[in-house]
Amino acid sequence: MPESGRDVPVRELLGDEVLDLLLARSTDESGQLRLTGEDSMLGQLVKAVLERALEAELTAHLGYDKHAPGASKTAGNARNGKGKPKTVQTGVGPVRIDVPRDRAGSFEPVLVPKRAGRVSGGLDDMIISLYAHGMSVRDILHHLKQVYGTELSHEQVSRITDQVMDEVKAWQTRPLDPTYAVVFLDAIVVKVRDNNVVQNKPAYLAVGIDTDGEKHVLGIWLARTPLETATAAEGARFWASVMADLRNRGVGDILIACTDGLAGFQDAIHSAFPATVVQSCVVHLIRNALRPVARRDAGAVAKQLKKVYTAVTADAAYEALAEFAGTDLGKKYPQAVKVFEDAWDRFTPYFAFTGPVRKLLYTTNGIESLNYQLRKVTKARGHFPGDDAVVKLLWLAIINIEDKRARERAAKREKGAKHAFTPTRLVEGQRAAGWREALNELAIAYPGRIR
């Protein structure tokens, strides 16, 4: 048997006789087994482990084993029975424990600190996980009470989730790669209390594809004033601060930035990264063009617009747009034509490339699918108390999504699946599709910039 006993199953350590006694003590009058909650089987096990660990802490504090002859006189301190029983909240419900004490009153337990109302670890991890899955604080409190009999306050749950803020800040300021082939920028709208007023604010996320074709969330940014109500100067300052943040974290070059025509963004990115090409998301353009189109005409208009964005060259695309503008549908829906005309300089860069790169730039779907999952998490919130609360939840949700993808990749590897990539914590857990072909073309188009 290994010295630590870690590799021995718990059943073998306890023995069937002990387990039978635990089962008998944890079965209610109706014959149902209570695994969690006060006085449950798992609660009794946790109580026993905690009390045994506290006794070991006291032994280490005193410097001698219990009942060691004459040791208390030599050490100048001794055990002094138990303190007043205290109830602590754990991952399996409330547990009432007896904390040992010493005569000098100098014993400070580490596992269950004085005045602590809960045992960190399992309970904290559970609360953070529930929060990351989109449950509100009120829902978490109800869940803990209903399932585990655990009662916490709103402030306690908030403090537990705030434990991750140091990790969030470290993530938000972590060094980035010097070069990104493509950076996608998109936003989700959340309700935030700002200057004592609850208002809709866009939370912008950037997803970068590095030179290995791997996707990473580069950061989360919220403007102090919602951009739709900001002045031109405020919008310009916001985007300038985002670009400065990227540069300060080590980004030296971005080949292509793909966005949905954000006001002020183009000037800001060219100020920080003069050689960057700004590409409008084609899917967003199509949606905007079809917005004023009646449902009965949407299919026909979409078919005409497809000739524009699938054209071989930019000139051919312009001819296709002009041809559509002269049709009855084009005259009926001039706004559909105007959407492409207004964004023409940002729409056409991808015509310089062949299929693999066009597919990469065609849409911000990579970041939109991430945002779709984030919206499912944020919709449970009435509003957020501040910007930090938004960033905290989005970060937790991103980590949760990426860990889920990592588990899926691990399961595929166990089954011998091909292309189950080993890196963890990549957005959606995958490399950009068709990256090999795209990389070769980008290297030719931007010589010396991809290393």
C-alpha cells in the first residue's frame, strides 16, 4: 500500500462496515439517502476530516503529539479541550465542527480561520461556477439553500466571486503576441449602472488570430459613455485608448482588422498601426442591406447581393452592384445599395485574396459565436452595478467556455480522433479553418510581416 494512501480507493480505506454505518445514519424515515445538507453522510465525512485536520494543525502549532509525556511543560503550552462549536458552510452544506484550542490562546487555525463562516475551496468554486454559467446572485442563494441547506448573504456571494478580480486584471494586462494576422472586433450590449443611471452599454471584445492560426480573446473594453451617445471626440478617445492598450501589451502589427463599421475605429487603428487594413464584416453588411427589405423580396435581393460579394474582383463587384441598382428591386430598395456604397472602401480589401483568406475575412462569425454564448450568460442579469462586474462575468464565462472546449478535445483524443489540438484556452478550442492556405497567401501579400 502506498505510504500516503492517496491511490487507495476510499471504500478500501473505510471498509464496508464503516460505510454501512454511514449509510444507516444518512437514510431518512422514508428510506431516502441524504448525501448533502446538514447531518448528511457527506456532511459527517467532511466534519470528521475537518476536525482531524484541525487537530493536526494544533499538533504542529504545539510541536508535540497528543498525550506525549511531559511535552506540555517543555513547550510551555498545551491543549485545552474544544472551543464553542461553530457551523461552517461547505460544498456539501452546513457542517457543525468542534475546533480545538490551546491554553495560551495563540492557536490560529488555517483551514477554518477564526470568525470564518465557510470553508474555502469546494463551496467557493461551486459559487464561481454557477455565476459563470449565468446564474444571478439571487438564483445562487436559492440554489444553495434548496439543494444544500446552505445560507449565505448577497454580500458573501459577491465577495466570493470578487476573488477572481486579480486574475481578471492579470488577464486584461497580460503580454500579447507581437503580430496578429487578423483581429476581429465585435460587441455585446449589457445594462450597466453608470453615473447612477442604468443604461445600455456595448462591451467590446477582440479576438485575434496569431501567426499559428490560433484564436485568442485579447481583451474586453467598455467605454465610460455608451458610444451611441458619445460625441465624436469621446468615441475617438475610447478607440485610441483601446489601441494604446494593445500596443502597451506588446502588439506591434495587425495585418487586417475586421469590424462592423465602428465609428472612429478606422482613424484610431491607423494611428496606432498605420499598415493595418480595415475590413468590414460582409455578413453585417448583408444584414444591414436587407433590414429595410420586405420579407417577400428578401430572397431575391439576397440573391442579387450575392453577386456583389462573391465577385472575382472589386471592379466586377462594383458592376454587379450597379446592375442591381438599375433593377426594379434596386430602385425599390435604394438603401440596400447605399449600405454597400457607404462601406465600399472597407468592403473591398478582401477581393485582393483568394478563397482561403476571403473565407477568413468574410464574417466575424468566430467572435459572433462567442458573443452568442456570452449573451446567454448575461441575459439573466437585470443590470450590472459597474463596468468591473461586466468584465468579471464575461471573463468567467470565457474561461468556462474554453475549459468546456478543452474537455471536448481531451475526450476526442481519448477516442483517437484526428485534429484534437492540444492547446487549451483558445476561443472555441480550434484553429482558424483553412489556416495553412491562408498563411501562405498572407505571407506573400505582406512580406516580412508574418514571423
